[in-house]
Amino acid sequence: MLITMNDSATEKEIKRVTKLIEEMGGNVHHISDGQEVSMGITGNESTLQAAEISQMPGVKNVNNIGKPYKLGSREMKAKNTIVKVGNVEIGGKALVMIAGSCAVETVEGTNEGGRLLKMLGANLLRGGAFKPRTSPYSFQGLGKRGLEILADARELIGMPVVSEAMDTDNFDLVEEYVDLIQIGARNMQNYSLLKRAGKSSKPILLKRGISATINEFLLAAEYIMAGGNYNVILCERGIRTFNDYTRYTLDISSVPELKLLSHLPVLVDPSHASGRRDMIIPLSKAAIAAGADGIMVEVHPFPDKALSDGYQSITFEHFTELMKELRTIAKAVGRSL
Amino acid sequence: MLITMNDSATEKEIKRVTKLIEEMGGNVHHISDGQEVSMGITGNESTLQAAEISQMPGVKNVNNIGKPYKLGSREMKAKNTIVKVGNVEIGGKALVMIAGSCAVETVEGTNEGGRLLKMLGANLLRGGAFKPRTSPYSFQGLGKRGLEILADARELIGMPVVSEAMDTDNFDLVEEYVDLIQIGARNMQNYSLLKRAGKSSKPILLKRGISATINEFLLAAEYIMAGGNYNVILCERGIRTFNDYTRYTLDISSVPELKLLSHLPVLVDPSHASGRRDMIIPLSKAAIAAGADGIMVEVHPFPDKALSDGYQSITFEHFTELMKELRTIAKAVGRSL
Amino acid sequence: MLITMNDSATEKEIKRVTKLIEEMGGNVHHISDGQEVSMGITGNESTLQAAEISQMPGVKNVNNIGKPYKLGSREMKAKNTIVKVGNVEIGGKALVMIAGSCAVETVEGTNEGGRLLKMLGANLLRGGAFKPRTSPYSFQGLGKRGLEILADARELIGMPVVSEAMDTDNFDLVEEYVDLIQIGARNMQNYSLLKRAGKSSKPILLKRGISATINEFLLAAEYIMAGGNYNVILCERGIRTFNDYTRYTLDISSVPELKLLSHLPVLVDPSHASGRRDMIIPLSKAAIAAGADGIMVEVHPFPDKALSDGYQSITFEHFTELMKELRTIAKAVGRSL
Amino acid sequence: MLITMNDSATEKEIKRVTKLIEEMGGNVHHISDGQEVSMGITGNESTLQAAEISQMPGVKNVNNIGKPYKLGSREMKAKNTIVKVGNVEIGGKALVMIAGSCAVETVEGTNEGGRLLKMLGANLLRGGAFKPRTSPYSFQGLGKRGLEILADARELIGMPVVSEAMDTDNFDLVEEYVDLIQIGARNMQNYSLLKRAGKSSKPILLKRGISATINEFLLAAEYIMAGGNYNVILCERGIRTFNDYTRYTLDISSVPELKLLSHLPVLVDPSHASGRRDMIIPLSKAAIAAGADGIMVEVHPFPDKALSDGYQSITFEHFTELMKELRTIAKAVGRSL
């Protein structure tokens, strides 16, 4: 439910409406376009009485939101949401590049790589400390040590960092060290983790599950927002289909669809979507042309020696070329990079 | 790696081999057919030196296991594993029926339903206390109260109970109250949860993710076994395909395939696979004919009033009919029910 | 539209109704349960005026058929259709086994194989003369010579034969030589071929396309029936999914679903569905348990030397075992074999 | 097999090599980059003796082609193929726009629509005369009359036309009237039709089947090329996945992949891929950014009154906007429009 207040509504009127909503068992979310005072209401819809609310002083109108996701929907908020991560804005006119190795490996590699990536135009540094691996016998990441390396790199380089939280246990740690917390594709419907993310003060990068529908994806984001954390960034990273020439199938249509249905920023990860470095440039260009707000890409100085996902990582030279090509596309679609 | 000892190997020799393995950084798992003394070794394969191990006194032979999953593979153990849940054996000649409502709702409903199901031939009572729901605004289960109701029903009826643990936080609670702990499809690659399950003394019912390959499914089971919990039951519950007439697509071939590759018991859940009650009987019959060790099915006295998944629940009358038809099939495939 | 006539309706009344329908631009199909005189009407629904028709003398009632497929639907005909191929009935109480090599190869192989299969319990002999091959450089079948070999085998052995027609050009030839004409999965939506099949006096075995929905499958059958050929047998042969351990994924749920929606017989082809000979027995058992009317299977004396699809063919020994196991399942589901 | 001749090779030497190949049972295809004299050889590889061929006078070298498709592969020909349709070049620097209504409906609509589309920048006019429809009771197209209307429009407007041939029967007719013959997605593995197309002197637009792998798609093109018709244009039009918000899922990665593996031109059809007019512009932009050689789109003056596929057609206003946006992207990727 979306409640819009009159321009002339007083603080007192807003508080009274808030109190009524809470008495009805609803939760009030202040998700504003910056133009009007409006409140998103979530909770059991059967106990929220629109008629009564609409008669309160100061209330301009009360609208039901038809979609199953409420706070993330365009109906709740028409304007694009811009999520701030450190000094970087995601979802605005400027495109965003998140780059780095799949897993944090060494201090030197992270620092030097990060410095170079920043110089080449990357905005955020990525690096996995806790790695979700299909096999229990594969390298599982450096854990806390990885986060420390990443956080040190941020201080040294002056570039916000992003890393994945895999469960409610290590969430606190990741939250402490990084600027943007990633929830991976395998955890997109790990509702306990989503609820924990909803209590965080840090922005969340939510990756689409490999077989999630758009509806399920937006409902996963809704879990986070319903908890009070409205800084959610969506990331398409490929779906599982019968295709056998790429690791997953980049669902390019999801970009305009998510933009249509939601006000949240949308990124694309061509590295995981394709699993092939020779696909990174064309898929990134397609993503920006289709309306994505940025790219998340794996870069490694020596891809073939990477501890995980080397076959899909690109080199710094390749990243330089990617930036060059994306700048041209960005301009063509009225964005900057 | 699988180490088989000579029949005449002494305790001391076994201990010495164990010590060597641990010095090499490996973990020793005693997964035995009951015929020979054998040890499954997991860990970093590059540090485990087969040549050295095979020369230890008492060692008969050392075999590498070619599959990425080790402890769950047929190569590790040729004989079927039988998992005991209370007084019920899963994976033996007798088929197993797990039945009950999707979510635990009331004391009376649970007790009366359970009693009736037991009388009709069910072996385990299922009921969700913590419910993974696509929307944050849907009924999320009764939580601890649901577990209490379920545990009380067990005492009253004398029937083991199964319920889902959704995260590492509520795992302890579920572990305390139930006899068999379910890990749901959405959590099949929640590795933190799998690792926690590996430390449990209770058996685990692991459901296949809706887009998991057979390899990924067996590797998820391997996470649990690598932690030392070898009582894992696999459950096929449908995969996501383009089909639009059932909610998911029951992958019937997975039953013989899992039986071929692994010694673990395999159940089939036709309720979630199809999402349609008129499919339960034919799909259950197909599952047993294909070699499944049992069926997990949703039964509700008034399916249309169920708090979740009512459209796929069957009535007690329908369950009676299901039991009758399955008994005939069971006999035809040399099983009992 | 389904028109049911009174028991006492005269030939003259039936003719008058027929004439009216044709004047309205409709086509009359006599698809009867043997109990009542009824007529299925197809054509542009907007020009068929139910009210006017229902007032004609002799008309008991007029019902619209809600499904997009009409003649193949259960609404049109409640009783199962039994298709006769030579002296074999498909769709009745007795199950049907269609067996033989993927491609017709030699006179001796076909005759000896056919004789043996008949002895072991097969009802129809299959063999491809025109082979649809993914590559233009693969063996394309013996063509007319293959059909002659097959037809000679029929005379010698006394067993009806089935072979595939790949296009409207070779349909005449196939129709001349065989008893049951197969339309393959790749051609399920080759509408010109379906229309040609609708003009044939021979029964048609229609295989489901690898990504066809149930609705599309029944509409493909409808193309044949709308042309006047009501002897259509449906065959599930696996759909394409992300699964990588079988060639396709047997959609076992399609069997009860097709039986529910349509009165046409339903067979299952485990050879193409799985592409693996070790899957044939469990999948065949599952198919019969789920309600299929029979099995279509590839058998070859020396599978590894077969000119096509050898890896999925079973030997005669294996077929003997299959028959034995299926007889037990058949009995359990009230069928004979 | 690819045979490259010396620059100094004489006509006589080429003829001698050709004769030898034919004696060995091979077929010679003159697929040249325009730089060297080279010959693509197809046929049974076991009878083609490379050693003997390489010793013939004038032969520079003989290479085996590792891919299952030969003539369509980059190994056969490194340079992009440009297919000429009337005065339009497909596959060159200039992008190509194929536009028009799904089905040819009226003379006026076709002429006026075509004139307008040409003015707005379209290069080819599309229109279906023979329509493959899922239901036998849907509008099946105007047939020959539709082709006449289309051919008249070409004369009037001076714009090449494209229409679909559905079977070997109506292929002759379509071939007579149009400039570019389409083979639809449902017929991608209709091998009889592909072979007929291989004998045509007109270029072929081959659409990818909704569940075809890239390998199967290129092998379908190979059927046409093996017959001697090298003017094949590939068209990605969406694959079938679990996605439910677009009709099919545009497989954007197929564009760079096809470009990598083959020298044939690649178009994208966003209308069928998405089934939604609000997706046409972003998907077209993505396609061009990913490297496609052009777009095939459905345009209809009154989409809601279209006899087929109206929901996915765009208006002329919408097409004007599409052209404007694509021109900017085209420039950004070094193409013209």
C-alpha cells in the first residue's frame, strides 16, 4: 500500500498516520521520490483498512500496489533509486564498473590489481573472501583474512570494496569490513540471509538465482527492503538453460524488464553468465545498450593461475579494451563512464 | 580415496594408517559395508600420497575415486546405505512413506492427522515449522511452536517426525525437536547450512535444487558427509523446465541415476514436483517403479483451507487410495509397504 | 463443438444437421464412443451458431469445447481411443511393445531381429528408412530400399511395421509400405506433413517435439485429426532441459496429463528420452506405472556396431529382461503384456 | 576439408584436383575469400585421402576442419560472408533492417506499409503468406495471393521482399515470388526443406529452432550449403526456457558465438524472441551492440487488429524511434544504418 500525503501535511499528521498503520499491524517505510511525502506500507493486507487511512488529516491518497513485491516496485516509487556505496553512485547517469578477482588471494595482488583497475576506470573493487564452491574439497576462500586484505586495499587505494556474505554467521564480519555486501545466486532464496541483510546499514548487491523468475528475484529484494534496508542493487548473472556453449545463458531481456517493474539499479555480470572470457566484451556492450546501470566483471593478472574461475577472468589489457568499448556505447545511450 | 584393510589388520595397524593420513592433511571416514574394514579419505588430494599409504602394514589396497563426490559414491561403498530414523529404516527392502501437511497448523490437526496417517500406513510425519516462502508477506510458519506441536505428536502417536531447518540459526532448534532434518530445495547450495548439517547427529533429508544437476546434488550431499554425518537421504522434487502444466517437472530418470552413482537412499516428492493433486498417484507409482525408496507427500484434511500449498495436498481418502495402489507396485518390484 | 444426437435420431435428421453445419462453414467429424451418435465440429467458431443447431430435430445437445484442441480432447470423447495397427490394438487393456533397430540396415538383420523380437513379445517392428540426422554428412538411411526390407519382414514374420515419414515427398512411399507411420520429434510442428498425415488412411505415431508444451503437442495431433485421420498415437520421447546426464529428460508427468486431456493412446520412448541403455528398464517400468499404453524401444543385436544411435540400443538379452520386468508391472496396474 | 591452391595454380591444375576429389566421392565447393583459390570439400571423410590430394600439382595445403559443420565454419572461410538480396548487402558494414507485418493481409496495407517502412529506413519488406500456426483452426495466411501482393509491393516500392516457405511443396512458389526465402524456427530441422533450399538460387534466411543448440543451428545451415547454396543468413529469435515474462528468451550470447564460429551473417528477431512490443527497442540495441548484422522486426499500422502476432508488433511511430536509437548504437560500434 502506498500512502501519499498532501504537500501541506504536518509532521504531526504524518506521525498520526504512522501510529494508525502500526496499530493496524502494518509497517511504515519512508521511500520517497524527494518530491512528495509518501509512505510504503507492508504487512498483512487484510488488516490494513484503506478507507479509514484515507480519511486521516493530511492524507492525499491511498493506493494498493498490485504486484506481489511492494517496496521495490515502480508503483511505489517512479524515480530510479540511486544507491550510494562510499563515494560511488549506482543507478544514476554514470555507469558503474565493479572489477576484481573472483577470490582474494594475496595482499600484493589485491593492492596492485585494485590500483590498476582504479586507474583504468573501475569504481568498485570486488574480491571473494568466503567462496561458495560446488565441491566441499575446493578452495573455500581466505575468510576473515581475505576481508582484511580487501579493507586494507580500500584504505590504500581509496576505492569502495564488495564481497559476498554466505550466511548469517559470517554476515557480521563481511558487514564490518566491506562497503557493499553481495548475496550470491545460490543464496537468492536463503530467506534467513535476506532478512539479516534487511537489518544491515550497508547496501546489498543481490544476484539473481540461476533459475529464478523475475517475480522471485524481485520478491527476494523485497525481503531485504521489508526489513528496512532499501539500498538494494539487482544483478543479472545468467540463467540455466539447455545451452551448452556458455556456462549459463545471459537473460538480456531481464534488464529492461527489471527497469520497467522496479526502481532499483540493475547490473550485469557477464563473467558468471558466460563463463568465457571471449564473451565479456560483446555481452557487456549488449548489457549497457539494453539499459543496465553497470557491469560486474572478473579481472585477474594471470587468469590461468587464478585459484577459482580463472577461465572466465579477463586480463588488465582486456579490461582496458572493455572500458574503451563501453565508453563509446555509454555515450550512445546517454550515459557516462 | 578409498583404503581397504586386510581382514587380518589389527587395531594398531588401522590406527597407524589413520595417523599417517591425518599427518598428510586428510580426513578419515569409516564408511563400511560391514564386510571389509575400509576408510574413505577426503581432503586435498595432492598431499595424500597413495604409494606411501599402500605400503603400510595391514593395507590391502588404495583406490582413487574418480567422481568429484567421494563419500557418497558407489565406488566408496557398493552396498545401499540404510538410514535409521527412529525405528524406521530408509533405503532397505521396505518402502517408506513420509506424509503430513505442508505447514504445522494446530495441535489437534497435527495429532489427529498424524494418528490417521499412521493408521493408513505412513512411516514418518512431516510438517513445516519454519517455512521458506517466496514472498516476505506470506505465512512463514509457526516457528518453535510448530516444532513443539510436532514433537508432542511424535510422543502421542509414536511416529518419527521430519521438519525443515532453514538456516544455521534455527538448525539447533529443529535438531532438538525432530528425528529427521530436512534441507529444502532452495537451500541445497547453502553451504553453511550443509556444513552445520554435517556436524549433526540426526539424519538429513536433502532435497534437490530446482535447477541442480545430479553432480551438484551429490556434491551437496558430500558437504554433509565430509563433515562426518553419513546419514543422508536424497529427495527428487522436480526441476524447473519450460513445462507449464505442472509446477516443476519430475525428473524421473534421476532416481535410477542416483541409485547407480550413490549408495544413499532416494525418495521422491510428487507434491512439490507437480503442484497438482491429480498427479500424486501416477507419479508416486512411477517413482516406485523406477526404484525410489519411498515417497514424501503432502496430506491435509481440507486442502483448500491449508495455510500453504493447499492446491497440491491430497486428502486422507486420496492417501488411502495412494497406499493401496503403491502396495501393488511395491510387490511388483520386490519391495514391501 | 460437440453435437450429441438423440438415441432416436434418424439418418435423415443426422444428414440435415450435417448439411447445416457445412453451410455454416464447419467440418463434421464422426468421433463416436459407440454409445451415442455424436459429431465433432471444427472450423471457424464465429460462424457456427450453436443456438440454431441445437433447435434442429434430433439434436440432444450442443457443447462448446473449451480447449484449443477439439477432436483429440476428452470433452469430445470420454472413452479411450483404441488404434488398430494390423492385428494389434494400441490403447486397450493390453500394453504394446514396439521394438527394432534405429535404422533398417540389412535384410538378414531385419528378418532375424524381427522374428526374435516377435518371439520375445514385441507387437510391432520398428526401423528407420528415412533418417533425420543432425548433420548432412551422417548416414541418412536406406530410403526406399529400407522400406522394402521392412515390408518383406512383415510378410515373413507376420508383424506390423512402423517407419518414419520425413516430408510430404516421401510420405506416399512410407504410407505404401508400412502399417503405422511415424512423425518424428523434429517434425512435430511441420504442419504440411501433419496435414498430409491427416489425409492418410494409415494410423500415425506422433512424437512430441523436444520443447513442445502439452498444448502444442495436442494441437499437432489436432492437425492430423482435423484432416480426417483420427488414428493418432501420441509418444513422449523426452524434452530438452539443463540436465546433462541423460540426452533428454523424460517428462513422466506428461503421461497422466495426456491421458487426462485426451482420449488418444500414449506411448513412451525411453531410448531417445535417455540416450542410455542402462536407463531403459527403469524408465519403461515408470512409464507403465504412470499409465502409458506401451513402450517404443531400440533393440540391436550389436549395439556398438549400429549405424545410428547404438549407444542407446539394447540387446535381445536386455529386451528379454525388459519384457519380464514389464509383465510384472503390467499386472500390478491391471494391464496385460 | 579445405584445400588451398598456390597463387600460381592453373585452371588445369584446379580441374585435376576437382576430378580427383570427385573420384574419391567428395563434393567440391568454391567458397572463396577472394584472396586465395580455395575449395571446401564435403562428403565421407574416410574416403578422402589428404596425403594424396596434397601431392597434386598446384595444391598449397590441405586442412581438416575440426567442427562438424564445414562449409559454414570460420575455418573454411575467415572473412565475413556478405549475402546480396536484390540491391541490399547483408553482413557488411551497413546494418540491415527487415520489417513488415507478421502476415500479408491486404494490398493497400502491404503497399502503404512497405512504402512507409522504406522511407523510414527499412531495407527489406517481410510478410508471411504461408503461416505456420500452432492450431489448425487459426488463420493460415493468404498463400499464393499473399506472395503476389508481396511481389507487387516490391515492384511498386523497389524493396526486396522476404517470406517463409513451409514445405517442399510451396517452396517453388515462394522461390518464384520473393528475394529472400525464410525457413522458420519450427522447420530448422526439417531436413527435406533444408535440402530443397540447398538447391535454390535465392538466399535463405534460417531461423534458429527454439531449443536448438548452436551446433545444431550451424549444422542446419550446413544442410543448405552442402547442397550448393552458400547464401545463408542466420537469425536468432529466442529460445525456450523457464522464463515466463517474455514469450521466449533472447539468447544474446549466440550472436558473438555465431560470429566466432561462422562467417555467415547473423540477424536478431526481437519480436518473436520477446513477444512484447515494449522489449523491441532495448533488445534491438543489445543485439547490435553484441555484433548482429541487422534486425528483423514486426511492424503493423494497427497492432491490435493484426491477423496474427499483433501483441508483439510495433507501430510505425515506434519503428521511427527504433531506427533513431539504432543509428546511434550503429555508429558506436562502427556500423552504419
